[in-house]
Amino acid sequence: MAQKQQRLRAAMKRNFWWLKEAKPELERYAYRLQRLAAGAKQFPSGTPNVVLLSIDSLAARHLGCYGYARRTSPNLDRLAESGVLFEKVMAQTNWTKPALASLLTSLHCSVHKADFVTDTGDRSDPSARRQANILDQRFRTIAQDFKQAGYATIGLSDGGYAHSCFGFARGFDVYDDFAGGLKSCGYRLLRWILRQSGKPFFAFLHCWDVHYPYLDRAPYNRLFVQQRVPIVLDSPTRLAINSGAQKTRDVEIQFLKALYDGAIRYVDDQLNRLFEEFDRLGLKSNTIFAITADHGEAFMEHGAVEHTECLYDEVLHVPLILFGPGIEKGRRVRAQVRSIDITPTLLQLCGLVPNRELQGISLLPWILNQRVDDLLSGSETRRRGGIKAVCDGRHKLIYHEGERRTEIYDLLNDRIESQDVSQDKALRAAMEAKFQRWQYGNTQYERKYWATGEEQEKFFIIPEVEERLRALGYVE
Ligand SMILES: [Zn+2]
């Protein structure tokens, strides 16, 4: 019986091999016909699709197109040349949940408050740490804007702090909390697209492939590793290093960095596969892609690993690459912009106007080279006793609320933030004025959304989310 089946399979393979070859072509034409039929009914021809791709912990400085010496991103570098690369994009915070909330709402963290007080990250009070702040219902997201405009919408993540329980699923027809890494997200996205009626779509992908404890899988773990050492950036190790209890050796940090770089190369390969599929389905010419990250990653540049400890540029400087219809090829924007500017930019590129006030602005004038000025960027975290930072593109002020301590860096002459120049009185006064202006703006927005003394809604973290956060090293 088994032999007969085997013979049948061999005969099928011999005689009907062309079916397999023809399948992608058939899919492509079927999809194009669907699009034509649906598009003719509802949308002007050429209404673009949008894919917003956020790669957790991807620091701009680790990418070839941002000047990194290692070949971590050959495919992304090529894609950057087919669109616009923003050289200096500042994230609004240093960890996933509030960063995604800022990205999707175009509001600062002290306005949307999807930061934490009694979150899993706060280990000082274990009894309260299973309560989390969520992105409150009063805040609209980019997904809701696209949905209202008639787009089909899908969100694909692998849970953790991107889980729908934190309020991120609003506006999405489908929000998959178990989508896996970029490879699986891409596959699920394509499968979903093929099932759509042909309406334009907005897709948001958040993948964790480069997040610690770092992919240690061949061949990517061999690409940049020169010497293997027995260290894993798990939760206890991370906490011990960042508290100063565990000293690190340079060879250990180099090993972790090499694994991280290998993980970036893995993501780069997956990105390429995804774009090849988009090309094959004839979607590439009608889809705007925005590739960015929620925050970067530290490797002891300022005495800490991972990203939640500080607001230095290793964790705030994120990539932003935009390409697709209507976007010029090969432009590099030098001006400083912010994560909160991504939502208004994508909406404007699709001819949509959000029906609410945003704190970010559309970057279209920078894309068209009509503006070249730096935007004042503000970032904040409630971790580590509260840290806030503003950067005007040249100078950066960091204020540690707990210690009432101010640092100022001249990023033009000191890119690695090593020389505190806060003793320069005139500079300090100028930067403090910018800091106050940014704080004042946030307070005004905060008042629009929150009544005085209003209690935030809390969410009790469900076991599946806690399990995922543990795997990512956030919960002991
Ligand atoms: Zn993150």
C-alpha cells in the first residue's frame, strides 16, 4: 500500500510538476483581479496599502545604511536606496509598551500614560507588579484612522508588551498576538492579504527577533562572533550587570553584541523574503513601507546593557526607512525627527486627515526637501526614578527626576555622549528653556485628555502575557 502511494506521488511529481510552478502565477493574477474588482467599486485607483514594520530593539547605529561597519543589513541598505532614509529619528521612550503607544497615537508618553507605575517591570513592589497601565480607550490609533477610511487592517505581533490586552488591537480587523517572529508574521500577512477582497490595507507588524536574550542559532550566530563566551543575557544576569553587582568583561559584551548583530542579519534576510513575495504578488508598486523600531539597545556604552536603564542615543536613536509610491528614491534626510511623526506622515501619504490633534507632524515636507530643520525631540521613562530628555538636534539635555540631576551633551562634537557640558551656564539655560517648552506642551495635551486626579484604568496581566514577558526576560 505504502509502495503504491509512493509510486503515485512520484508519478504526480513527474507529470504535474508545472502545477507547483504555476501556483504563484495563478495567485498573483487572482489577487490582481480581486484588487481591480474591489478597487473600482470603492477606491480611486492607486490608493496605496501601508505596511508599518516595527522591529523591537533595533538600534539605528547597528545598520549598514546608518554607517555600521559590519554587514548586518545588506537587504535593508538596498531598500533604503529605493526610498527615503531618515538619519536621526528619536524614540519617545526606551521600552516597548509606551514606545508603541507613542508610535501608534502620535502622542508623548506623559499624555497617553501607557507607561508603568505598578507594571511587571517595577520589581520594587512584587505584590503590585501584575497590574499594568494600558493605552486607554480615549486615545485613537493610526489603525482606527485607516479603518475609518475604509482600509482593511491587520496587526501582527508576538504578544509581550505589544499584546492586545494593553489596548493595541483597537482599529484592527485582525490582531494576532501569537504571530511569532518576522518570518511567521510575514507569512501570516501574505495569507491574510490573499484572502482580502482587494480593499487597500494597513498592516502593522511588531517582531521581537533581535530582542535579548539574542538569537543564538546557526548560521547567524557565527557571522560576527569571534569568540564564544558563556554568558546569556537572561533576566538575572541583566539585572546583576545593570545594578553593578556583576562586572562584565569586554569579551562578553563583544560576544553579546555579535549575537545581536547576527539577529539583525536574520531579520534582514526575512525582510528580503517578505519583499520578494510582495513583488511576486504585484503589491510592491502600490504599497508604502515604513520600517522602524520602538527603541534601540545598549552594550555598556554608559554602564548598562539592554534598553530600559537610560535615555542615551544607543537606546533612543532608531531607524526610519520609507519607500513606496510617491516617495522619492535615494534621499537621506539629515534633520532630526521623531517616532511620533510616523503616524501623521503615513496618513498624509495616503491623503488622510486624522480627526484629532497629534503631537507629531507629517514629514512630507522633509521627504520633498522643502524643510530641512531639526524637530525638537522629547523622550521620557518612568523607570529608574523617572528620566526625561530633550534634544534639539545638536544638544541634548537629560534630567534625572529622582536625583534632580541634569546632564547636557554636544552631539555634534561628542556623538557618544561622554562629556557632560552642563556647567556651561548659557547653554544650560537655553536647553532648560527647551525642556520647559516641551514639558508645557505635554501638560496642555494631558489636560485635554485627563481630568485632574483621574485614576487610570489598570489591567491585571493575564498568565499568557506574563509567560511571554518572562521569555523576553522582563519577569523573574
Ligand atoms: Zn521594545
